[in-house]
Amino acid sequence: MATPGKGTFQPDSDVHISYEDQLKINKFARLNARVEDYKDELKVKQNDMKNLEDAVEELSLTDENEKIPYLIGEVFICQNLEETMMSLEEAKSKKEIEISDLEAKCEELKGQMGELKAHLYGKFGSHINLENEED
């Protein structure tokens, strides 16, 4: 008779996944995907914020009487230094709000994921892997 060797795969017959458990696993996967999307969006917004801060720094070196082209939508308008600085500060404050909103959404989703993860690991132990590859 052949005995199972070291490299032979033997499925675990004692692991049963109920419909409710599968729904929780699927919900965890959806939440994880949404968190990743928010992280990508957050990186873009943080980069935009850095660009705005760089623009403010560069404008501090310009002459006050110089007209500065400022992009609004798809159109450049020429403004004086004071108006441009005000526009940049307004854009920065809007960007800060967007960043904090995204961070709050990520934390909320991570909290939900933590609850699901605790339940699923409690039930399945080492038979399930819910960790991100990059974590």
C-alpha cells in the first residue's frame, strides 16, 4: 500500500465554511479592496498637497507686481501675487479636508475589518489568511 509521502497534499476535511462565514470573508475582501483604493487616492492627494506647498514656496520668491498664471479648471487666469497666494491657501485647506476625510474612511473600514478578522481567525485559526502581502 502506498503511504502518503511528505510532499503529498491532504486536504483538511475538518474545516467547514458556512454560508455566513463565506459572506464575512467576502465582506472582508470588499472592505480590503476599498481600503486599498482609498490608500491610492490618499497618495495622489498627498502629492497634490506637496505640489501646492511647493508652489507657495516658489511664489514667495517672486515680485509682488508680477502677474501669475493660475489654473482654474482648464483655463489659466492671471492674478497678482496676493490673489494667487489666497487661492493656493484655499486649495490647500480643501485638500487637507479631503485628506482627513479619506484617512477617517480608511480607519473606519479598518475597524470593520478588524472585527471580521477577529471573528474569522477565531473560527478558522491558521486555516485562513487575511493578511496583506505588503503588511
